[in-house]
Amino acid sequence: MLHKYKKIVPIEAEQFNGSTKQIARYKVHIVGPTSWGDTSYFLLPTKEGNMKLNAGDYIATGIDGEHWAIAPDIFEKTYERCD
């Protein structure tokens, strides 16, 4: 039988702007550009491996200190501020 669930644990999150402070705080990797003309991009280390991160994405921090990226449209539909 299908049941509905909601998250009950608050998270911390901030919108990523590519600043050197955020890059250092979250140990973000900058990749590229390559010799093929690709532009550079960001990778956020997570428990499951590196996750592509774009400026404007939210970086969420869970109860165990783990981080993950959330696209702004998904974040705004899923979370509401509670502080």
C-alpha cells in the first residue's frame, strides 16, 4: 500500500554563489576548462560522490553534517524557512 511521508528534521541551507568562502567551506572542486573548449564547473563532495553544482543551487546540510546540492526550483517547492 502506498503511503505519504514528509521530512520532519530541519536542514540548514544556503544558496551557492561561487564565492571563495563557500568553495573553501564546502570543499568544492572547480573543474575545467578543458582543451576542448568546455567551460569550468563546480563539484560538491557528497556521501554518494561528487555532485555537479551550479551558481544559484542551494547547498543543504543534513543532521550528520553531510552536504548535497538542490536546484533552486526544487528547493523552493520543497522547503520553507523556519528560523
